[in-house]
Amino acid sequence: MEEILVPIGLFAMIAAIVIVPNYLRLRERREMQATVRAAIDKGQPLPPELIEALSKDFRSRKVSSAHRDLRIGVILLAVAGGVALTGVALGGINDNAMFGTVSGAAIPGMIGLAFVILSFFNPNKRPPQD
């Protein structure tokens, strides 16, 4: 029975981490819309702060720039380097651990390398105006 509960618990935890914040955000948004609807139905004017808060809730999609791509790529390459160094350190204990860990470092390393290459071809060369 324990062999089944542990994997189910792991996947339930991952699902809860993803689903619960989205559900809470959706519920808060519905309550805000109901409040605004009630104020409009009663003929009350909406304060500018409320309109600003409602419009700020939308996440604007960040425009990709060469600067941003380069930063993401360097961070992923650093993560891959750290995982690879961990694999080399574990290699003193067990060769299989080294090969498994270094091969796992290849995934973020290749994605980071792709971001660095894309930063040179990105037509939007300006750094983001955050």
C-alpha cells in the first residue's frame, strides 16, 4: 500500500502547487468583478484607484529582447555548470552518479546555449524598460 501512496502523494503535491494558486487568483478576480458590478448597478462612480488596480492585475507579456535572452541563457548555463560540477564531485563516490548527473546538466545547458545564440539573432536589441 505504501508503494502506491508515495507516488500518488508526490503527484498530488505537484498538482496542488499548480492548481491552488490559480484557483485562488480566479476566485479573487470573480469577487472583485462582483463588487464592481454591484457598484455600477447602484450608479456609484468607480474611483480611479480601483480601475488602476483592475488593469494592473493583467500580466503584460514581456517583449523578448536580446538582453533578456542573453540573461536567461547565462543563468541556464550557470545552472548546468553547477549540476555538472556536482556530478564531478559525486564521481569520486560512484561513476554512475557522475554520468547521470552530468547528462542531466546537458538539458539546461543546451537550452541556455540556445538562448545565448538566439540573443544574437533577436531583432529587438534594446534592453527591456522595466
